[in-house]
Amino acid sequence: MKPLTRRQMAWRAAQDLEDGAYVNLGIGLPTLCSDFVPEGREIVFHSENGILGMGPAPKPGEEDPDLINAGKQLTTLVPGGTYFHHNDAFLMIRGGHLDVALLGAFEVSQGGDLANWTTEDPNFPPGVGGAMDLAVGAREVRVLVEHTTKDGKPRIRKSCVYPLTAPHCVKRIYTNLAVLDVTREGIVVREMVAGLDLAGLQALTEATLILANDWKKLEAPAV
């Protein structure tokens, strides 16, 4: 079994974005998704610090210190892209103008609850930002998260232990091991990496998993 890298996770999530979609990229892993727009699709990336038309990370030598995303990383603009006041960025979020929010997470529950703003660790300051607005303002919330913590504990749980960002908001989860959908029946496994079966994935997951009849092998190019 070979888990996906972080860039491969971002690539996989980007493949599901529809042509013409307005998509917010949350801080952390989701920001990598702008590097992997599928050929032939126009996807308008939004950032809560005030960007519409965010492009991929800049190539070496093309960095502009005035162009940064919500995670304070250097970014670019596509033709027609623009910067504006972050108040306007939040008006877009709260007004329901975003099709998808791609967010990171500490935990996701089997009911689609999202916990991504604090672990209540005094050595790890909370990250109160736009996630709470995005979780209720975007038409669909999808999460990118490594399947387990560094010490092997599950991030996909029956109930979140950490304080919630929002309840019942997550529709799809991309991990380094699988693609999962949150449904009324439970968490459905759509894809798994080669060498992993349902029993192996379940052993790394607290929430009960359901294997889709048409599940596929999760594959990604070397990106």
C-alpha cells in the first residue's frame, strides 16, 4: 500500500471540480489544488483574503511578494483575476455565491460534522478564520485531510472530539488513502489506494464505512 502524497491528494480533489465552478481554497492542503486545474476547464478560485481568479503557485523567479493567498503563501492571478477587500470576499461567501469550499480538517464525523479550527492545545493556537462562514455559505463542502494523525489516530470519527466548525456540512472527503462520500446511510468508500481493502481502511477509521458497489482504485500521477 502506497498512500498518496499531499500534491496527489490535491490533484485528485481538483479532478472533481466542474467547469465554470467558483471554488474557495482553504488554508493548507487545499491551496495546492490551484496547481492542478484539469485541461479544458475554467475554474474560478476564491480566497477569503480577497482574491477571485487565483492561479497556481508562482514558478521560481516569478514570485510577487504582493500576491499572497489566505495562508500567506505566494500565489498568482489568472488573466482577469483580481484582488479586493476581504469584506467583499466574505460577502461572496455569506451570499451563497461559491459552488464549492475545499477545506482542511482535524476531524470529520460520520454525519459530516467538521472540526478544523482548534484542537484546544495551548501550544497550538486556534485558527478562527473563514471556515465557519464557508461551512455554511458554500453550496458544497469537501475536505482534504490525511486519513490518520501522525501517531496513527483516526481523523474520520463517529463523533468529533474537537470543537465543531459546523455540523452536517461535509459531503466528500479526500484522504491519502481513499475518496469517501458522506451520505444519509453513512460514509461510502468510492475509491481506495492499491493494496488496501475495506477491512484495512476500516482499521484506520473510527466511523463505520460502507463499500460502494462501483468502487474504484484510487490512482494519481506523479505530480
